[in-house]
Amino acid sequence: MQKRDFWFILKSFVIWRIAITLVAVLAIRYIPVFSQNFFGGKYINYITNPLFWGWANFDGEHYLSIAIYGYKDLQQAFFPAYPFLMNIFSNFFGSGLESYLWSGAVLSNVLLLGSLILLWKTVTLDYSTKIAKLAIISLLVFPTSFYFGAVYTESLFLFSSLLTYYLYRRNKYLFSGLVGILMTLTRVYGIFVLFVILIDVLKNKPSIIEIVKQKIYWLGLSILGPLTYMWFCWKNYNDPFAFYNLQTLVGEQRSNYLILLPQVFYRYIAKIIPNLDWSNFPIVFTTILELSIAILLLIILILSFRKIRWDYWIYIVLGYILPSLTGSFSSLPRYVVVLFPVFVILSLYFEKMNKYLRLGIYLSLAIIAVIAQALFFRGYFVS
């Protein structure tokens, strides 16, 4: 990476950070709060300093709680790496509840900057620097990119998944396996990264001798992450899959049995959309956003079939299918933002576009991102 490339990344990050701060300020000033629920630090703290506590709304509240008190009932869906790091680094920010939020917010922002550098390095393994630049812009203007600046796992997972994959591509198998432990302790999606790496390894058809000689077996260390957390869930809650089984209790529109993708589309098109209260803008916006991103991903998968690396394509498929298995796209807009191959594919198409059309698309995505973040900051569920 050349110096000018780093400065492009840093400039992009700073502009994005200023933009989401400005959106938060405007949201606080012009949008009324939805209720007294789901705010970071509880409503009593949020209302005194919403610009600070708003970064921990919804799931951020749980990460704060786990970082301070450990796991409580119905919190097992939240993997432990992020709140564990929040707990450690909170010591650098004083004491009290505020120190944990500062810890999480700083972690998320620093890790996003690291993720952008890793995204550049990963993309340029296969493509030009122009594609890398477009991938970074596409990621930052995506409608749910503001989660990278919040007390959420998005930045940590994107950083650890990119680093795991990048180290694997550079044949640093021991370090890839070690970082993979962090990745799989951050989100269940880490298992998908391991799966696509395994597919790529098998595609290269190494012999047992090569596996031993090159020490490819070190990649297997990554599986210690989910196994450790499953053991913890089994030991404390008698359910090694509590992180998945609890989704139907804490998530809206989710079922306790598996539902196939065509059925989910049918639900939205035939049941959910026709019965929307179109006077309720936040609900309409969120529902349309969920369905639109689901359709976008489906189009991406169809158009990119056999045109990109197999491991990229399969990673998107797995990341697309998992959220829909409970019968809803309600978290898909947020889950998509960590699937870095999505932004590589988008960039490949953006490169071929007229620059004004590309700018128009970026502007449209940015407007949607502004609305999504503004609603999130005032207690409206977005993803």
C-alpha cells in the first residue's frame, strides 16, 4: 500500500465519521423519540446526552450490560469477544458506565479504520486499486454503515474476518488460525469464513504432505472460538446452541422453525407489505429497506455466479441465507454490511458505469443511510 492509498482511506474514514456525527445531531434536534425503550444506558441516561448514549441503542445496551455484569437471561445470542474487549479497555477511560461506552465506541471506530486498510489489501490481491477505492466508498455509503461507529460488533467482526482471510491468502496459516479464534468468538458468521477458506483449500487439492509441510492445519485453531462458546452455553444454560435458539424469543417476525428463502419473500410480498400502515413512515421505511436489500443480494448472487472467486460467492450465499432461516429479513440490512465480497462485486459493476450514474447511486445510498441512522438514533428499529 502506497502513502497516497493510506491517505485516501484515512480521508474517507474522517469524512464518514463527521457525516454520521452530523446526522446524529440533526436527528436529535428534529426527530422525536419513539418511546422510552431500547436506548443506550437506559432512557434516563440517553435523554441527558443522546449524542453520547445514542451509539449504544438497541443491541448496544446488551453489549454494555455483558461487558459490565456478564451474561444475563436472553443475552446468549451476543457472542463474547466484543463485550470482553470493552471490559478490558474500559480501564483506560476511567470508571462508571460511561467508560464502557467510550471503550466500545473507540474500539469500533479504530477497528473500522483497520478494516478499511485490510479491505484495500484484500481487494488488491485480485483487483486494481480503483476497485479497492470503490469498495471502500461503497462500504461507507451503505445504508447501515453507521453501525461501524456504534457499540456493535460490526467493526470487530469485519476487521477479524478480513484479517483471518487476508493472512490465509498470504499463507500465514498460524496467525490466520489465531485471529480466527477472535473472529468466531465475535459472531457466528465467523464459521462461514472458515467454511469458505476450507473450500478454497480443498480447491487447491493439497496432499496430506503439503498440509503438514506448509502447516495449513493451523487454520483449524479457529474452530476453538465457537466450540468454547458452545461449551459455555451448555455448561451454564444446558443448551450449546442457545445463541441461535434464543433468536425466536428476542427477534420480531421470527419463527421457531426453519423457513426457506422463497417462503420469506412470499411473506413480505403477499402478507407484510400489503398490510403495512403506510402512514407510519418508520415501519414502512424499515420494511422496504429489508426487502430491497434482500432483492439486491439475490441479484448480486445471480449476476456474479461464476464471475468472481468461489469463496467470495459462497460466503455471500451463507451470509444471505442464515438471517432468513427464522422467516424474516429484519436483521439482513445490518448483517450484509460485514460481507466484504458484496462490496467487491458492487465495485466491479460501479467501475463500468458512467461516473454520473455511479455518483447518483452513491448519493441515493447515502440518503437512505441518513434516514436509517436518524431513526436508529431516536429509538426506531432499523435492523
